[in-house]
Amino acid sequence: MEQQKKLQILKDMININSTNGHEEQVANYLQKLLAEYNIKAEKVQYDKDRASLVSEVGADNGPVLAFSGHMDVVDAGDVSKWTFPPFEATESDGKIYGRGATDMKSGLAAMVIAMIELHEEKMKLNGKIKLLATVGEEVGELGAEQLTTKGYADDLDGLIIGEPSGHRIVYAHKGSINYTVKSTGKNAHSSMPEFGVNAIDNLLLFYNEVEKYTKSVQTTNEILGDFIHNVTVISGGNQVNSIPEKAKLQGNIRSIPEVDNETVKQNLVKIINELNKKENVKLELIFDYDKLPVFSDKNSELVKIAKNVAKDIIKEEIPLLGISGTTDAAEFTKAKQAFPIIIFGPGNETPHQVDENVSIDNYLEMVDVYKRIAVDFLNK
């Protein structure tokens, strides 16, 4: 495939506004693109205007290597702050600008192009590459969860997620738990608080206890670092001279293998149950999001192959590391069999930011990297 077409494919994808909830247009585009090269692709409907995409190239017998990337992007925010319109991909200074350029349409485009080129070159593969393009990664890894539940990941022998890592290979990341606590009190005039129950006061009882608990967790993982907890949203009340009847907070936890998700959740439930024994305290705990830590084998064959290929093509010794952010791997690892995972894709530090961009050189080199990794992994 000519370089200009590779660039145009990425620009076309960026030009599709696939902000969370509107990914099907990207799936349609990729399905049509693959069809041009006689590669079939199946849409897996998640909801209206939302569909993941699954495709395969290679031989039916042998190992299966998955390429995975998400099609959704985050909101562009204040468009007036962007140098170039966020959904009009712009090439400038060796970069392509636009929402999703780094996170992660460049990784997904590079993977699709790698599949197309291997198919066109009639490259002998003793196994197959499976594309898993997902919806809703930014808001709960919804597509990965659906595809895993439906069994699309059960035959995998390896998985590459094309999230932006730059010249680094990620083999582990923290888990993530989002939770909500609702407090119900009783309205009263602020001059007569004895006739009411202050929902904010009761919510703060939980806040103090959860802070005490999470600060007591001193365990650290040598790769992923510390267990992290933050209360990130608090709201309550409706006017300054009324005792608030309702209050709510939301918190996020970044978990590590040493402090597993289930233990953390049980401790939060225990705090709520103890507080609800107090007079006039009525708290409700809801777990909105529960993603496990991912800890793949840093000595796996997939890691070794990826490092060797990257050193050969990129001409660098690529470091291995763990990160705090979560990815679709947290869902795909729930498949029936275990398999090695790496997160390795074009990109930089601009995800979710104004003027998000990707280096054209980094994008193009990853097409060749993905091709070589696939050939070496499937033909090993």
C-alpha cells in the first residue's frame, strides 16, 4: 500500500466523530476498507450506532494472534482552543493532528493496514491474525467485555493492544474500580437543623473512613507502583438555607495484584455497613466499574519477538514497563484461556488533550512492526 493511502486511511478515521457512543461509522469504514482487499469483517452490534468489528486473515490451523484497538474517542472539549479542527485531520510538521490521532486511531489503522498488506503479499502464516476493534473503551471497556463474553477471545494465543506507548512495550497495568456512594437525609430549614438529617455530613463520615482505610494500604508493586485512591466528585444539597436531603460522591481506585479488587470492594462494603448502623445514616454503595489488573509475562515469546522486531525496525532497545492506566486487556484476560499481552502502539503524551497528534514516522513504522511481529509469532 502506498504511503499516501496509509496516511489517508488515518485521516479518514480521525474525520469520523466517534466520540463515545458513536463508533459504528468507524466500523463501517473499516469493514468497507477490508472488503476492498477481499477480507471479510463482522460487525458485533452493541447498541444503536455502536458496533465492534471482528476480522481474520491467515490460516485456520495454528496459533491466533489478536490485534486490538478501540474506535471511540473522548470529547474534543473547547474546540476554540484547538490549532486545527479536532475532527478535520491536519498534517503539519511531520505530525497528523486531530482527536483520536494518538488515542488510538493511529494504532488501530496501523494494525488494519498490517493485516491488509500481509494478505495482499500472500504471506505464509501458520496461524491467523484476528482483529478486535472495540466500542466504549474510554467509558468502561464495553466492547471488549461484550466480545469476551461472546467468546471472541477464547482462542487467542497472544494479544497486542495498539494503545499509544511510543517506543515502549507495556506488559502490565493497574486495575481500576469506580464507585458511587449516595447519602439520603431529610430536608429542613437551616435555622432548624434538628428537624432534618444532613446528607452531606453523613457522606463525609464515609469519606473520612475510606481515606483512613486506603491510606493504611502501604503495599507497593515493584512494576506498577502504589495502590491509589481518589475521591473525585462530590455533590449535594440544592440551596444554601436548606439542610440537604441528598448528597453523592464518586471515587476511583487503581488496584495492584497485591491488593486485589475483591478485597478492596469488601472493605468498602464493610465501611458502609458499619456506618449504616449509626442513627439517621443511610448510605448506598454502587460499584460502577471493576477492571482487574493485567500482569502478563515479561519473558513471554510475544514480548521477546516484539523487542527483537522493534530493535531491528526502530533501531532502538525498547524498554518494558507497567502503567497506571487501564486498557481493554482487563476484559480480554477474562477469556477461557490465558495468553501473553503487550500494549504497543504509535503515539505520544497528547491523549485527551487539545491538539492531540501523532508522529507520521511513528505511525508508519508501526505498520511494519506489527507485520513482522505477526509473521514471527505465528511462524515460530
